[in-house]
Amino acid sequence: MSRRAIVTAMLLGALGFGGCMREPPPERWTTMTARAHREADRRLDAGDAAGARARLLALVDAQKAHAGDSAERRLALQDSYFRLARLALSDHDPRQAVAYADAGLAYGTAPHLFVANLLVARGAALEAAGDARAAAADYQRALLINETLLGQAAGPR
Amino acid sequence: MNPKDPHDADLEAEPSPEERAEAEALARALEAGEAIAAPLPDDALGAAALLRHARRTQDGNEPARAGARIAAAEARALAAVDGRRPRRRWWWLPALLVPAGAAAGLIATVTLTTRPAEVASAVSPAGTAIPKPPTTLLEAQANAAHAGGDLSALDRQMRDYRRAYYAALGAGDTEEP
């Protein structure tokens, strides 16, 4: 084997080794978020509410660090808080549900489906806690957003 | 005189025989300083034309005194003509535009303050269209937003929409987690 062939083989081997050692591209935040929600769904379907809550809490922790990066990330965080509030309601813990909803609404109340969901969840939690007046106010705000969304859904796509 | 004014054209037109007769009567009355027996024409424009014609019909040998009287009468008649000449009425423009502008401003203000705020953009930062919430999901949300509302239907609808939402967002996502 000639010297040139040996050098070429060594170079190719080094390149191949480097390619194998290269880290996989980082997962996109949207992919990571969607995967976390799917896992939470699976655990809920399996009756593992605690596991679903743990998965969602981990997701929220990861999302908080990037909530200021874009409106989409902030809305994604608000959606996660909605799910946590729903789980707290299912656990008959309206105070915790209100706390989760408040945490989500602290990131913004601009009209959006996820914001309306948070208002609905907080309204239900307040209703369960006996505060019918505050619950009605949240329901009304949610319905106003819902009405706007319905108008857009009926419009051109 | 304004050559474009149709009233000036009327004044320059050759008088009719009737106008000529009335002008001569008027000229005689003016010259003699006596009361005018015949009724004067109603139209001031016509009166001005008659006065002008009357001045033309004056005898060239008349003294300047008669001419001065006629000139004075003409000046009065022309002043009356000016007073009666229809003027372009521009007053209606601000009278119309000012209230219309105020009304438009009021409507815009009321619309902007009472209309529900525009829902957040349905396009991802990368330009990918984010699916609108389906009406079934919105109905579930509306049903849940009531005392004793059912949130489980909202949860089920949200599962499907969440998958489509993040898939659409991810299609244009280039950010790292």
C-alpha cells in the first residue's frame, strides 16, 4: 500500500470518527413542548395524574427560562399552566388551581385561545372556592375572547 | 367686469325693443328728477342694462350735469346688481366637512375602544400559518365558561388542537430549546 493511500485512509477514518462523535442537533423547543404534552396525555390516559403533573411541572420549569424570548413561547407556557390548573381542579384543589391560573395569566392577558382557557380554569376554580362573583367575571372575559375567536373561525381561512 | 360671468354677457347683449323703451323712460325720469311713473323692472341686472342703454341714448349735447346724474344712478344700480348677483357659496364646504369629520372621528374612537382587541397573530414568526381553533373547540370552551360548565370536553378538544398548533409552529421553528 502506497504512502498516499495510507494517508488518505487515515484522513477518511478521522472524518468518519468525527462525524460519529458529533452531537445530534438540539431538539426544537416546539418539538420538546409537543412531546412533553403527549407524555402527559399518555400518563393521564393511564390514570397517572401525578406523573402527568410532574411532567408538566418539568415542562413549565424549562419554558419559564425562555418565556421572554417570543410571544409563542410565552403562550406555550400559559398553555402548560392551564393544564396544571385543570389537574388541580380534578384533584379538588381550587386554591392551587387559582394559583396556577394566576401564574399563567401573569404572562399576559392579550386575547388568545390559551388566555381564554386560563380564564375558564380560574373561573371554575373560583366557583369551586365559592367566589361566584369573581368566577362570573372570569367567565365573561373568557367568553369575550371566545366570541372574537368564533368570528375569526367563521371568516376566511 | 368678469368676461366669464354669464351676467356680464347679459349686460353686454343688445337690448330688446321693450328694454329700449323702458330705458328711455328711465332716462327721462332720471334726467328730469321726477318720479318714475312706470314701474321699474324688478330685476336689478335688467335695471343696470337699461341704465347703460339709457346713457347711450343720451343726446351728445346734453350737459355734463345730466351725465353725472346718470352716472350716479348707474353706480347705485350697479351696487344693487352686485348685491343681488348670486355669489358662489363656499360656506357649505366647512359647514359640511367639519361635522362630518367630527362624526368620523367619533365613530373611529368608539369603534376602537369598544371592539374586542384583535386576537394574536395566526402566523408564526417564520411565516407558517398557525391553524385557527376549530369551532368545536371554541364551542367546548364556551360551554366550559359557565357556572357548572364541563371542562373535560375542552380538555379533549385541546389535545387535538395542541398537536396541530405545535406542529405548525415547529414547521417554521429554527430556534433552539
